[in-house]
Amino acid sequence: MRIQDAQNLKKDLNFYISRDLPISEITQKSPKAVELLGMYGLHCTNCFFNAQDTVENGAKMHGMTDEEIDSMIEEINKELE
């Protein structure tokens, strides 16, 4: 394994989501986060619009409140630790 590959691996292990994170980045970097978002009914990772959408926008389009979004992000990030 090259040093650069090892650095990328470490970076991916410390992946967290945030409101402003593009959904397309989640699909590229964290299959676990994709699975967890799906458990909240956010199947945006399979949507054609995910390249332009953020976690917050996707959640709001699915009717989530700001409080629900914050709670979801907190719970997902705990699972990703």
C-alpha cells in the first residue's frame, strides 16, 4: 500500500456528515452513512439530484424539521465513530 493510499484510508475512517455535506460525497465515501440515511427514509443517495443536494436540503424535501435533522446527523455520526 502506498503512503497516499494509507492517508486516504485514514481519512475515510473519520468520515462524518453535516448539514451542508453534498449527498454525492456521502455516496462516494461512506457506504455506512448511505445505509443509515436510508433508515431515516432518505434514499437521496440513489436520486439523480444527489450531485446538487446537501443533507439538509434532502432532509427538508422529505419533510424533516431542523430539530429532526440535527438529531439524525448526531445519531448517524455516533454510529460512524
